[in-house]
Amino acid sequence: MDERQKLEEAIAHLEAQRATLGEVVVEAALTPLRQKLAEIEARGDFPEQQRKQVTILFSDIVGSTKIVSHLDPEEARDLFDAALRRLAEPIARHGGHVMRFMGDGFKAVFGSPQAREDDPERAVRAALGILDVARQLADELRATRNVQDFQVRVGVNTGLAALGGVTEAEDTLMGSPVNLAARLESAAPHGGILISHDTYRHVRGVFDVQPLPPITAKGFEQPVPVYQVLRAKPHSFRTHPRGVEGVETRLVGRESEFKLLQDTLNLAVDEGEGQVVTITGEAGVGKSRLLYEFENWLELQPFRVRYF
């Protein structure tokens, strides 16, 4: 930890102690620390900013004030500190980095400083791990602290964000993808995970997901498509499309073929009998694209089928 980080941690710790130490004491202690931090910033002694595609994860404890209302402040603080440390363990286990703890939650990133091709998948697996830890904590706290209904919620989004800067040194992370991840966490069901379409595009075929009605997110003009992650699939069947990664276009001119595939699938489900479809065509007419769109549609259906 460099000098800047030490100063920022000390300032944050003192800020959190205002209610205990009083305004006069805290301000007196903060003054020299702020002056020292200003000197470092004036020297430009902070990491270079960069834009990078990352996956951001926000998690918090639901109804934190209510669940510890019967505890004294120090006991509540110790409870949350211990709980957040355990809840953050899946982040490191899946290659992520907790950027900031925030009272009853935290913000984490996958893809910085080291980027991996499967960062979105790692983030969602970490989110599922967080829910597993939360269920364990709920049982323990119910038995030992009489804490009822301990739950967490998680939001995950993928996009281009600005990293590095002054406010939090190398842990500065800014941009609309960060804001959307926070909105997703706020909108997530209790004990659930909500991901954006940008994250879903990278992980479809790996997890069972349920599309939910789009949410209205502050700062975003259009309703935001969202998906609830239910579980990891026991086996992943994922088709990688041709073309430019991250660029999606609408399927055009294959409505009848696409409907035939959908009708055949529905027939298999309704009658309980397997179906076979043969797709033929010259190279480049869109056979792979048709299957890719069909698999995306199949991924979001409420029933389970064996598809090859």
C-alpha cells in the first residue's frame, strides 16, 4: 500500500468515527491528513487514467439497519465487518478485486488490473458464491445473534469504464457502466442476482437465467433489459458467433425458418417426442447465425430440453 492509499484509508476511518469522537476531534485530526493528500495530488502522483472494458459487481446486505436494530453499535459494526469479509471471499477466488467496502456492501471489479476473456463469467460465478456465503451466514447469525432474514442482493454489469485517477488512486472506477451496476444491485430481488444485457451476452449458455421486465434506472433514458441469474448450468453449451465481438445486429430475412425451429421445439415439448431439423444452404447464407439466434431464444424459455 502506497502513501496515498494509507492517507485515504486513514481519512475514511476518521470520517466514520464522527458520531463517536465528535466533530471537533475528527476535523482536527483530518486537517493535516488532507493537507498531505493535497500535496501528493499536486505532484500528480497518482495512476494514469485509462478506459477499459470491465465487469462491475455491487453487493449489499438487504435491510441492514433493521436486522441489527436489537444490537448495540459496536456489535453491529463487528457483525457487518466479519460478514463483509466472508461475502467478499468469492470475489478473490474468481479473480476479481474488491475496490471499496461501503458500510453494508462493497464494489468489485473483474478485468482490472488483469483482463481475462471470461471476466463476465467469473463475476457471475462470484455472485453465486456470494449468495452461498449469505445463506451460510443467515443460518449462523440466526442461531448465534438472533439476526433474522439476513439476505444480500447483487448487481453485475459489463462495459467501458474509466480507471485510475485522484479520488481513489488505482481503485478509481467511473462511468455509466458503474452507475448501472449500482442500479441493478438496488433493483435485484432479495437473495438474488440481476445482470444487464451487456453481461448476459457474454455468459449466455453458461447459466440458467430468467428475463425480467426492463427496469427504469436513474440516468438512463430507456428502460434497461435485465436478467436474474438462477444457477450455473451443469454443462455449458455455448455457440460463439462470427463477426465483431460485442456488436449485435438484428436477424433479418429468416422469419419463416426461425418460426419453423420454434414450432418444432414447441411440438417436442407438447408431445414429449424428439424432433430433428436439417438446415442446408450455400456457404455464407446464415446457417450458423440462424442457429445462434435459436439458441439464444431457447436459453430464455421456462422449460428444459435436451438440444444438440
